[in-house]
Amino acid sequence: MDHNIRIGIGHDTHRLEPGGPLRIGGVDIAFDFHLAGHSDADVLLHAITDAILGAASLGDIGEMFPDTDQANKGRDSADMLSRAFSKVKEAGWCIVNLDCVVLAERPKLLPHRQAICERIAEILEISPSQIGLKGKTGEKTGEIGLGKIMQAMCVCLLGSN
Ligand code: MG
């Protein structure tokens, strides 16, 4: 059977450590903590990268950018997403829409939502209107609610070019 749409899911977790700014969705936000990881630890862009790669059956972010490779140390996740998107495009897909959730006790995402959507839209060559982005807290429970970690989820729909 021949289908011309594909769905993908992405999820990621990173630890919060003292000292800002916080990079989320390719945007640096004034905050007293930052996300820690081998790359720049942009939890939202990592979830989006896995969602688009997954939808196109092109593997995952860890396979494309191994954390054992020194070239990926401190790497800009916008560059990682851009390279993943190039592979997705080469395979004949375009992005129909993304819907994302960021799970964090702080900071509030809403004041930064437009800037983040515009940055993601720029990387993926789409309109901000094709991106859904929501912030959810952990209700002060668990590692999210205690401000130890942030997580992000993304679903992506691809259409054939
Ligand atoms: Mg990650």
C-alpha cells in the first residue's frame, strides 16, 4: 500500500544545572539554570530532530550525532536539526506540522513561545503556524517538578513532496 503521509514521535530529557542562560528551541532565555549534555543540550530541538527522523524512518539523533564523537561536544542543536531535516528532504518528505510539549517547572514558556516557534520554523523552512508548542509543569512533583530536569516531546507529520 502506498501512503503519502508519515507520523513520527520524539522525546528527550536533560539535566538542569546552575547558571544561565537556558537554551530551548534554539533560543537563549534569561534563566538561572541551563541544560547539561554532550551537545548544547537543547531538549526541544532534540525531540523535534528525533520526530522528523522517526517519521522518515531515518534512524535517530544518537545515531547521526554520537555522544562519543568529540565533534558533537557543545554542538549547536540547530545545526543538528538542520542536518537531519536535509536528510528528510532528500528522502522526498516535507513537514506538514509539528506539535510539541516542553515539561519544565520553570521558566514559563509562554512569553518565549513566539520567538521559539519562529526559530524552529526558520530551521525547518516552514511557517510558525505549522508548529504547536505547549509548556507543562510537573506540579512540583518528581524530577521535573523539583526543577532537576526538563523534558520535551514532539509529534511530527510528514507529507510527500
Ligand atoms: Mg538530548
